[in-house]
Amino acid sequence: MANILEVKNLCKSYGKFDAVRGIDFSIAKSEIFALIGPNGAGKSTTLKMIASVLQPSSGSIVIDGVDAVKNPEEARTKISYLPEEAGAYKRLSGRGYLQFMAGLYTDDPSKQKEYIARAVEICGLGRRLDDKLGAYSKGMTRKVMLARALMSNPELAILDEATSGLDVINALEIRDIIKSFTKNGMSILVSSHNMLEIEYLSDRVAIIDQGKIIETGSTAELKKKHQAENLEVVFLKLKRHNVSSRT
């Protein structure tokens, strides 16, 4: 089966600063793939390039057979993207926001109705959807943003720090929502600096540091290979090895 996403030798430079330095990875259908690493490692920059928000300096991105660098508009029809700091129209109700976003996804009224119904089910806010977004907690807002990202049932959902800043209960609920969508064939690319949380969410992970992927595999594989109890320890061991090899 062909991969939903193929990233090869992807680079992004800002003047003399290399934010992303020649990374490679792929995502299979129905897979949850996590890009993990510390703040400033290049995670968000990578996701923005895949989502066609940023133009790569070099390298290739292929989404479900479409060259996303040469044909970004066609590639966008296959994805959805949830930035870490996704904005919301605070004067709109949650339901009004979802209706507005459904109208941006499609002109077909029946499709809009389908998308809204799916989003209402995803966020699970019931009557609170009729309250203004400005009155929502961070957890409620994030659920509405996630519902917006998944409502069109994309081939690939790109989620940047999906549970950042949320309490344990809201984070667990969002993780469960994300997992449920892969059962119907959706692929998920998620980034996080929270390596422990990713252990419970992803099928495979790529550890990125200073713009380069330094290890890829399932959590079980990486913990066994590096004799570590969790991904944080895996990262620390890899970091120390890289430092020592340069000295």
C-alpha cells in the first residue's frame, strides 16, 4: 500500500539559519505518526511546509501521490491543518464557527450539513456549542478547533501540539478522538514536545533535534534499542551520543 505522505530531504533556511536540515520520513494509511522533540527543534516548521503554509528551501513532499511543492492547491484538498495557536472568532458561537468553517470547505449544502454534524459529534459540547467561543475554556476551544480540522474527513490531518496546555482529562479526550479517526482510514501527523504523552498516542515517532531527525521507530522499538524506560530517556541518550561524537 502506498504511503499517504512521503517527505524526502526536506530543508528550510532563514538566511544563514537552517531550521530544518534534510529530513526524511513517511506515513502509512491509518497511521498516527508523531514528530517529537524540544521547543525550537523544527517540528512546527516541518508541519507548516507539509501543510503548504511555508515554502521549503529544498526537498520534496508528496501527499497521496500529489507533489505538494509543485501543486500545493491540489495537495490541500487532501489535508487539514491545526496550528498550535489556532485562532477562533470569539464573538461567534461554537456552532456558528463550525458552520462558517464548513462553508469554507465546500459550497455543497449537503456536504456542509454532513461536516457540521460530524464536528458536533467530535467536540461533544452539546448545548455549550450555542455559547460564544469567548466564554469557552482552553479545553473546550481546542475541542472545537480539532472538530474543525477533522470535520472534512481528510486523508491526512496535521495537528501541531494538539493537546498543548490542556489538563489531563481534556488531553485524554482529545487523544481518544484522534485515535478513533484512524479506524476509518485517516492518517494523522502530530507534533509534540511532550514525549511521554506521545507514547500513548502514536504508532511511530521521529525524534527531531536542531532541524534533523535523529531516530525513527515505534515507541517499543526505540525503548528496547536504547534500553530506556520512556521516550524522554531515549532522547537524552541520543542527545548525549550526538554531543560526544562531535567532540
